[in-house]
Amino acid sequence: MPIAAAHADGVIRVKSANSFDETLARLKADVQAKGIRFFDNIDQTGLGAAADLKIGRSTLVLFGNPPLGVQFLQANRYAGLDWPVRMLVVEESDGSVWVAWTDFAFIAKRYTIADKDAQLKMASEVAASIAAASTAR
């Protein structure tokens, strides 16, 4: 799976072989298929339009597995700023579609979470799996 650094520290992104709408639908479907709790999605493009500010297509999807994620909050309650998990589906000006999320190792460093290596590995693997399912043909 091709993973490229985004234009921000600690952000991983994967280029999609699908349209924006298909990528978003596949991401949500994979979250559901994995039995992960879906919290919400935020249409950032719509928010911009409502404020009379134009941005490219962008939707933020929030989901998570509370029995796993809450362990990070136990390690540092301020990690709640990054949980539940967020994945961003964006369409760039050239028409390419990407799925992006914050690298869990970056989050662990940010909040000095040192004793959750197995949980961080699991979260990383699940996020990569969701990204792969949503971006593959």
C-alpha cells in the first residue's frame, strides 16, 4: 500500500483509486464491517460553503473502538483531543482523492504515551486496513 507523507507533521495519507464519493462510502462501510463504532462525519466543504468560503471537497470521519481508545485516554487524558480516530477524505485540485490520518506513533509521542505499544500497533494496523479498503479498486 503506497503511503506518502502529507503536508503536515505526523500525517499519513494514501491515494485512492476511487472517486471521492466512492472512497468515503467504502471507508464508512469498512468501519461498519469491522464492527468499529462510527461517531460522525463532518462535511467540511459544506461548512465552508455555509460560511461563504470555498474549499475543495473534504469530509472528516470520526470512529473508534472505545475499549482500545480509552486506554490511550487512561495514559493521558489530553489524548482525547485526538480520539476518537479521525480520517480525512480530501479531493485535491488535480482531482486526486486521498485518505489521511494522524500517525499513532506521532500521537503517542505528542502525549508521551510510552506503555501502550501493543495497542498503538493494533490501532495503526486497523487504520491502515481501513485506508486500504477505502482506496483500493
